[in-house]
Amino acid sequence: MPDLKLPRLPKRTPVKLTIHLPPDLHQTLEDYAAAYAEAYRQREAVAELIPAIVASFLASDRAFSAVRKGKGAGRHGS
């Protein structure tokens, strides 16, 4: 089983997500979904994985965290 950085997704209410992706990124996300299914023995749609992938990326970006803290976390339009 792959040792993925993204943990198993918690139970959640389905949310519809519509985005436009370049074909190569879409394929990469499909490949990730396949690795996720192998790791957790549960298939998840790419659209269900994207919010967790983005959240994980943002949480691990130290420069973004520093900028966000400097501007006041959670404020919009600043």
C-alpha cells in the first residue's frame, strides 16, 4: 500500500465542484485517486479529493502561513 501524505477523508456531505483543468493535471489527479483507492481500499471521485489536497497543500506552505498570519488569518479582501 502507498504511504500517502493525504489521510483518509472523513465522512462528509457531498458537494458539487466544477473547475476547469488542463488534461495533464486531470490525469495526475486520476492517478492520485487510484493510489488513494489502493491505499484505503475505497474509491473516491477526484472532485471529492481536490478540497483535501488543496487544504493539505495550503497547510504545509510555510510562506503562505506567514503571509496569512501577517495579514490576519481569515480576513478577506485585505
